[in-house]
Amino acid sequence: MPSLKDLKVRIASVKSTRKITAAMKMVAAAKLRRAQDQAEAARPYAERMERMLGSLAAAAAGMPGAPALLAGTGRDDVHLLVVATADRGLCGAFNSSIVRAARARIRTLLADGKQVRILCVGKKSRDLLRREYGDRIVDSVTDVGRPRLTFEAAAGIADRITRMFDAGEFDVCTVVYNRFQSAMTQVVTQQQLIPFAAPAKTGGANAAAAGDMPYEYEPDEVEILSALLPRNISVQVFRALLENAASEQGARMTAMESATRNAGDMIDRLSIQYNRARQASITKELIEIISGAEAL
């Protein structure tokens, strides 16, 4: 049984930990509001760009001279996975859920006889995948959101992906990230970037009619796609990083709230144990004093 001193030290240690987790929860809550606003503001632009490119791609499909980012290489042999996680931990299952989905994707591709290459965005994806798939990691990008997340940082990652594709290093590129839904819920999302995959049509008759409306493009579809497809990759990467940033802060706030509550419960249990041990010690001393007095 631990001594009174050990219990007292343990209670003080847990109280210090509770102060830290409570402070981290408040910091994450303050950052979450801004990150959520940025992620939600980026969604309409990214989704409309996808729909517009989908319309252009449908018109340019099969045309001679179609951009490689649209038509692909004609093969499906080498896959590049862009695994986007955080640089820090203490955010619950945020990082592990992304890496778990990436591992499942890698195992499926390897079972189908495909080659897999990994581009890690964030220290956690590199650390968690390095032991098992270290020989497949081609590059690692860290500290993307410091001091703050910018479109230029996302464009740098997109440029790295495009240069790898132009060099023939892969055939298909997919980004894996967490889509923000709420502070307690993040949805692991896998989005194909190269070759461009048109989004699935959703909605009723009005949406279908709007999607089937004829458009006239100036210049032609192929020239517009050549300019917009590289930018779309930057936009989609930026969107994924914004969704990740909001998801990270939401997961961290939830995890630190749970940790603070658990620390309080532990302090209560340790305090009860300390009081019982102290009472037992006092009772023992009284018995010894009374026994000594009777012996005299």
C-alpha cells in the first residue's frame, strides 16, 4: 500500500496535469472557431471548381490532346498516397484514424499487385508509417501550418505532386485526410487528385438539369483544362489541409476535455484513499499510545 507521502505527491502531480489539459482544451477551443470558419469557407469554392471541371472533363473526354492530369497515363500500376496528418499528438484518434485508413488502402493496393509510394504531410504520418512502410515514403513535409496555414504552402505540396507526375513517378494520386464534421466527429476521406475524377452527381431533377445545360467555352475545353487542372490540385490540397486543421483542433479539444474530467475523477479517488490511509495511521498511533499507557 502506498504511503501518505506517495499519495500526496501523486495527487499534486495529477492536479498539475489537470491544469495543463484544461489549458490545452481552452487553447484548442479558441483555435477551433477560426479553423472551422476557414474550412467551411473553402468548401463552396473547392466543390464548385470540381463541378466545373467535371463539366469540362465530360466535354473533353476522349479528345486528342487532352491534358495528362485529366486523361492520366493510361496505366494503374503505381499509386501515390498523400497522407495528411498533424505535426503534434494529444488529439485523440485524429492521427491514428488517418494512418489506419492509409494502411488499409496500402494493403489493398499491394494485394492487387500495385506499387505504392507515400508522401507524408505532417510528422505523425511519417512517424507512424516509417516502421512498416519506410521504404515506400518518397518525401515528408512538416510544419505546414506554422505559423499559419496558407495557400502558398498547399501550392508547394501540389507542385511537388505535379512534378512527380510529370516525371512519370506514379499513375494515380490519392489524398487521405479527415473531413471536419463537428468537434466530436471527423470523417476519414480519400480523394483522388490525379487523374481528375469528376464528383458524383447529387440532388434532384433541378441539379441534374443544371449539370446537363450546354456551355460554350472560350478558349476551348482542352486549353482551359490545361490551366485549371494544376490549380485544382492546389485548391483540393488546401481544402484537405484546412479540413485537417479544424478536425485536429476539434479532436484535441474533445480529448483534453476527457483528460481533464478523468484527472478530476482520479484526484477524487486518490483523495479518498489518502484520507483513509491518514485515518488508519491516526488510529494506529492512538492504539499505540493507549496500549503504552495501559502497560505503565
